[in-house]
Amino acid sequence: MENSQCEPCKARNRNNTPTHWCVICEEAFCLECSEHHRVQKISRSHELLDINIKPTHINISDQRCSKHENLSFEYFCIDHDSLCCKECQVELHRSCQKIMSVDIASKGIKWSQSFIDSVELIEHVLMTVPIITADRHTLIKSIEKEASLVKDEIRKVKEEAISHIEYLEKLLLEDLKLKKDKIVTNANVTINEIEDIERMTKEKKDTFDIVEKHGSEKQAFLAVHAYKTVLADLEERISTITEKTTYSSIKLNSNFSKKNITSIGTIETNEVPTSTRFVKRKKRQSQIPIVHQHGLPSFVQNQSITINKTVRGITVNEKDELIITASVLHLVNEILVYDNNEKCNYQIRLKNQASDITLIPDKIIGILVVTYSQGGIQFVHLNNRKLMNEVLIKEYKGGGVAASNENIFVGTEGNISVLDLNGRFIRSIKMNNDKLTPLYIVLDKRGNIYHSDSEVVCCTRIDGKNLFTYKPPKNNRLHGVTIDNQGYVYVVVQNQGVYRLRPDGTFSDFVVDGDWHHSSRDICFNKDCTKLYITNENRVLVCGRQ
């Protein structure tokens, strides 16, 4: 509705500038018409707003039925919770018991829950919109930065390809020189021998020419028989040369083809859920659990598994089996698999000392990824109990490992290296401290990365954005980290025990007292989070939920 003219004046062919706007009538009034509107009985209770603060887009009372030639809504069906016009009432709501006029249904609506819900929904949307916008701007900056890095990587690949081609060119030129020199040398040897034959033959020719023209028959007879052997030798030499002499040529036998070089790489995009969430109002209460402090589970140590080897890392598979890496110095290195009753089912011998272990999810065949202290990862076929391929990791110094159904995450100095499921490097996620290595890594269902580097526990999005950082009091050393099914974070603190952090990274409480005889390292839950496993030198502590 336009604000350029007063509506009553416009109806009387006047052109007065409006100064007020009636919320009820949804019309603009000039100063004079505003005064009349305030004193008329029918509109005395209407509220007039300054025309300058009138909402830009508002058209409430003029809402009409789209099914029946824009008839106005006159009724409200409580049974169907819907507005209806006269035709709708006859066609669709004839058998409905609870139909009333809009005027009656609207009484007290401003104080109803439905109106409050609508206002809250609007506020919720308006609060979420700038968060999403900011998140997208952050994404754009991040993508621009990553694209720049990819350009640099493409340039490096190109330079490496050119360098390799130049190296191959050098080898070809060296081979060309060797082959050319060999042919030329052989030809020169033949030329020298031919020149020697020619010289000796000319000498004999001169002798026979003189004898033929000026010598006696006796001299001719002596010449024939005296030089018979020499002439036969010259004949044999020239015959041998002609039989062995070949005509050589040099050409390039190229196996290069543009068709063979189809790519120097591929550009991959990876999409993960954003940390920004918008939950519909009707579902908010059921989807966002409110966990009070007194409702958090407690854990009590009720058992320990003695391994008789130094325990390095632990994880749990889909069968709820506990999988452990253990070693005796550098002599015996094994994967141990325990059932729900903490009984060892079988072992898999490793080639080197392991640091950490994880399981690639959603794999029926069961693929383990083990980090070796010597600088790489080892793939292990759990079901077949066989070692698979081993991959070296650049700058690896005993960091942790975790896996999603798309990537493997390995802690390296100052970074988390992101690999594909074959162990090929994709990119790095930079850590705050470039001198420390993420020693323990775990992922949540959203793909967020939780990791500890002995000084702090961090939660990092896969795009590298830090969501929180927790540093314990008195700078106690940190070890293993895990999360429960409510999003709470559990971290082993040296000589203290297990701390529980809230999902936002703030301290919640102590879970397990750490007054143990030996240092504890790694930590993980079973599938339903009823058992908390904690490594402790040559054993695994089993803490049950109370």
C-alpha cells in the first residue's frame, strides 16, 4: 500500500501528504483526517502511527482465499486449525463441529501461545540469519584462501612435471650422445682401416704397373707369386669390411602423447555440516537436550584388564569389541582384540611399535588404521587379521589418529594431516601451536575434531575453525580425549584423573579419580557409553557407569 497520499483525501480527489497510518484500517491519513479518525466512534480505539515508522510490507486484513476468487476469510475452523471463506466453509468444513467467525476467534489472540510462538519464531529466524550470513562470509574467505593454496599446489605440480620432463630430456640427450659417438667412432675405425688398405693396394699397383710396362717376364712372375699372399690378405680385409659394414641412423622413438597425459591431479571438494544450526521451534525441545549437572552419569572403576605389555592405544569396533595396541619394548608389537567380557579373542602381530589406533567407520570388512612410532600409518584388515599397505606420513612424530567414513586424520607437528581412505595426503589443518603435535584425536557425529596436544584440548571444525580451547589449571599435562553420546568431552589429566568438559569446552566435573600407580594415557567409551576404558601402563581400567 502506498504512503504518498492520504486515503480519504484521495477518494475525494484531494492530494494531501499523509502524516499517520492506522494499524487497524491499514490506511494512511493526513493530519486533518487523522484528527477525524481519532474522534469518530468506529475508529476511536484505533492506534495511529507516525507514517515514517509504518512497516514497509504489511497487508494483513486483506488476506484472501486463493481457491475462491479472493473471497475474504470470515471463519476459522478449530478442527483443522485453518482460516476459511464462505465457500471453504461449505465445501470443506461442512461437517466440522468447531467453526467460528474470525472476529470471535481473534479475541485475546495477543496473549495466546500461538501468537507468542509466532513472535518467538520471528525472533529466532532473525537471530539465526546473521549467524548464517557470517558463516557463509567465513566460508567464502576460507574457500578463497584454500583456492589460492590449491593454485600454488597446481603450480608446484606443474614445476615438478616440467622438472621431471627436463630430467628425462637430459637422459635422452646423454643416450643420444653415447649412441652417436659409438657410430662415429666405429665409422672412423673403418675409415682408418680402409685408408691403410688403400695405401698398401696403391703400393702394389705401382709395382705391377712398372713390371707390366718396363719389367721382364721373370719379374712379373716373381711379383705375382711373391705378393700373392699379400693381395689375398687385402682382398679378405676389404671383403670382411664390406660384409660387416652397416649404415646406421638415429631417430627419436617417442612414446609421449598428449592423449596419455589426461590429468596432473583432481580438484576435490568436501562438504561437512556447518556448526550453524537452525532447529524448528516445534522440535527444539526434543532435539536439544538440557542436561543438568546432577543428571550427569558417574563412573566407578570395577575391573582392570592386565595386558602384560605396554598399552599404546585403544578403540572400540561395531561389535563393541575393545581393540588395543600393545608392545614389549621394540620386540613384540601386537593388536589385541577383547570381547564384552574383557576376554582376549585373538592377536595380530605388527611389524613396528604402534602409537595410536582407530577404525574406519561404515566398513563391513573392518579396516583399522594404526600409527607407527617410526613415522607412518599401517592399514590392518581386522576380519582377515592381516596387515595391508603401509604409508609414510611427512613430519609425523607419534601423533594420534581418527577416521570418518571419508577421511583419516593424523596428528603431525603443528597440524592435523587430512588423508583420504587410501592414505593419500589431501591437506593440513593448522593448529594454534606449531611446535606441538595432536597426540590424541577423536571425531563427533558432526565431523568436529577433538584433540589434545599435552597442553590444551581443542575442538576444531574440519574447515580449521577453532570452536573451543581448554587449558587445565596448574598446566597439568593432558593425554587421551573422548566424547560421550551427549557431547560431553572426557580428557585424561596427568596425576589428576579424568576431567569432564561441557560441549562448549568449559570444565564440568571430575569423573574418575586419578590416584593411580602409573601414568594413564588413552581413553575411550564402548558403543553405548556405559563403559569407560582408560589405559594405565600395562593394563586397561574398566569404569562402569553408575
